[in-house]
Amino acid sequence: MEYRDYEIMLSAVREKTDFKPETAIILGSGLGALADETDTKAIVNYNEIPDFPVSTVQGHKGRFVFGYIYKVPVVIMQGRVHYYEGYSMEKATLPIRLMKMMGAEKLILTNAAGGINFDFKCGDLMLISDHISAFVPNPLIGRNIDEFGPRFPDMSDIYNKEIREKVKKIAKENNINLKEGVYAQLTGPSYESPAEIKMLRATGADAVGMSTVCEAIVANHCGFKVCGISCISNMASGVTENPLDHKEVQECADRIAPVFKKLIKEITKNI
């Protein structure tokens, strides 16, 4: 894609709303209702934007919600797009760049993840301190779009350290038990094998999922300050003897959703 393609998409959004967000939020499984609790000013469905990828996953509504959380102007992706849906990495991460063009400077990434760390349990929340991207194609492969960022972007502070310190303080003040760890992205849609989980644990991963890493790379490339939070919605394959099931993952994410939503609201307010 060319920079001009993004400008056309932005124009389509601007035909619906001129709202300028300060913070962008991508909602993972179990968090979709947060958008419904926002002081909404405008909604733009993904299918109203030319060449924009549309989410095919059940429970992902597929729209941008513009509004306020605690008077902070936000744009919320109510339903993300995944690589495993058959989109290229460029398409899957396209929304990040578009939200940057809308005016957002900070990005909160959320997801439902499998717990690899033996100290984790279903329902824990994990602040992402770093990630492992070696198991998915890099979304910056191809011709660099210089208007967004440099050819070889630095990734030494992917999840902004200053924001992480604020988030830990916020969690403590609100009596929210917040873990911290490294997140690994694999392609999906199949869950990982027990041997793959052992490999990931050996590399230093604490949680695993099918999103977020590619988005964080593109976000860093185009200048976002990034915060990432995972909901440990299941223990990864081989950690327990139970087989993995998407319905159970969704149920766990739904149970922890009230605490998760509170944390995201407080983060939005204070970062």
C-alpha cells in the first residue's frame, strides 16, 4: 500500500466525523463492552472505509467508536483484525497507522492470552513489558513508507517504560492484582502444542496469543507510545491437562471483564 491509500481511508472517516482522538484503544476478547460504556460521539463501521479489512471473528463488532473516557478523547477499535483471518500482515496492522493519522498519540493494546508462566492463573491481568515476534512475519516487510517512520525502527522500548510505571501505580491504587511479563505472538488460529509452549517458556515468554505483537511493531514505527495489557483467559497447552476451547476462553475473559475495563479506563485517564 501507498501513503495515498491511507489518506483515502482517512478521508472516508472524516466524511463521518472530524473527531480527533488523543488515545487509541484496541479491545480484545471480553472487552468489547467498554466501547458501549464510552461517551460516544461517532461510530464508523469498518465496511464504510475503502479497502479496510473487516473482522470475521465472532464477538468482534468491527467498528471504530469515537468518544470520551473520563473526558479523554479516544478512538476505540471494537473488534480487531487478525493475521489468521487470511489478511496480510500489512492489512492486519493497517488500522494502527490510520488511528495515528486520526491524531492519536498513545495506544492501548489489549488481548486475551494463554498463560505460560506457572505462577499465572486464569483471570490474571498481565502488563506487557516486552514481546517476542520471531514466530510471525514482520509487518514492516516490504517497501518502507517514509511518511510513517524509518526503514529500521528501534524496538528497545516497545511498551513505553514511563507508561508501564504509571500503570503499575494505577493498578496498586485500585487494588488490582497486575502481573508483568513477556508476550509472544504465534499465527493461530490453532492453539499451540505442548511442545511449542515448552519452547516459548524456554525463550522467556510468559503469555502467548494471536495478535498484539505485529500491532505494537507498526505502532512503534509510526511513533505511538504503547501500553499492552493481556487477560490470561486460559492456561496454555500442556500447563494443565484440560484441552483448550474458545468458548471457555471467552467465558474467562467475560468474568474478568469488569476489573479489566476499570483498569483500562484508569489507564486512559492517567497516561
